Amino acid sequence: MVATDGDARAGVLHTPHGVVETPVFMPVGTQGAVKTLSQQNLRDLGVGIILGNTYHLYLRPGMEVMGAAGGLHQFMSWDRAILTDSGGYQVHSLASLNEVTEEGVLFQSHVDGSRHLFTPRRVVEIQQAIGADVIMMFDECTDYPCTHEYARESGERTLRWAAQCLAAWDQNGRLSLAGHRQALFGIVQGSTYEDLRVRFADETVAKDFPGYAVGGTAVGEPKEKTWEAVETVVSRLPATSPHYLMGCGSPEDLVDGVMRG
């Protein structure tokens, strides 16, 4: 962190593919391309980091193609930083095509109907093959509205998955298959319930991730609920760690998110 103004923070994130100055907006390149923009367009705009999605990249182009290319950076000819989401959001967005268990999530592909089991360990392994600079733990992103009981059960399961993701990350030396360093970020769930957000933030921070995300936002809840959850969680996170606000990206969201840390 290099500067603060109220709760707003400016920082520098060092990655194997360059320095990223924060606060930063990550353009979404779900399947290895940012729609309507070329890589040169992105460079000309000063984009230092883009976002990919583990679930979608796993299905298409697939891990065989990704491996043959040497990872996502080589596949998409991008020499700057990449963050990959874990697929947890698809638990919410593709709810009719998945089944959540203690072991993980059984997805039915929206592409061809095939079935795939995502476990916390498997998700880390896939992201190590993809080769992103920042990878996300596997979580369950709950719907809105969500009962307190289910938000608690889901959040407790997400914490257990967090431990499994950390173990897989450590076991592989915290490196991608290409041999470069990867940072694994934790995700705090808890829906719109303050007591759960506080508890899950504290328990996630206790696991000592390099960075943290506020998950379970932008799933249909009123904006005031979004910012209440953000304020609750951010107040519990280490002040010097990166904070990733998931799912939000409108110009207003950027201002409102940055001012809340």
C-alpha cells in the first residue's frame, strides 16, 4: 500500500507478468478474450490485468488446448497479469446445471451436457495449468435472497474448501505448471447477514491468504445491501492486503467500491 484517503487505498501488486497499480478495474476475458477489444487495444488503454474464468476455460477451449499452448498467457498472447475466478460464481449463475455437495460441485456443461466434478483441489490444479498470476479459492456463491441457515451452511463449507485449496496450493509449491509464482486469494461469503460476514471474514483472514475477495455480491441484492456487506467485510480484512470486489463493475460501482477500501 502506498497511500490512503479515508478508507480508499492505493497500492502496488507485484506479479510475474508486471506491476499492477491499484485500485484497478479488471476487464473480463472469460474465455481468453475481452469482447470487442484486441490485446493491443487493451495495452493502449493501459490495462495491466484482466480476468478469466476457470469454469469456462476448462470447458472451452479446454485444458488440452491450454496445455499445448503453455498456459493462458501464451494462448491469448497477453504478457501482462491475469486473475482467474474459480468457478464459484457459476454455482449461482448456472444453478439449474449443478449440484453442490461437501466434496465439491457437479456441473453439467452448458456447452455439450457433459458432467464435471469441481473439487477445491481440482480447481487449484486447473488454475495452475491455466497459469494465472492470481488464482481464487473455490467457493459457493449463494443466491439472493438466501436464508440465514443456508448462508451459514454454505459459508462453513466454503471455509472447509478454503483449507483444501490452501493445501493444494502449498503442495504444488505455490507455482503454476509453467513455474511462475501464483497468489491464491481467499473469498468471504455470508450473503447479506452481518453476523455471518463478520464470522467468515475473521475465519478466512485467520488462514493467512495473500489477498482477499468479497464474494456473494452483485447476485440480485439491492445496492445498499451490497455496500453494507462490503463495509462489514473490509473492516475485518488486513489493511495492507489486496481486496477484490467480485461481480461489480459499473462506473458507479468503481467509485463506491474504491471509497470503501
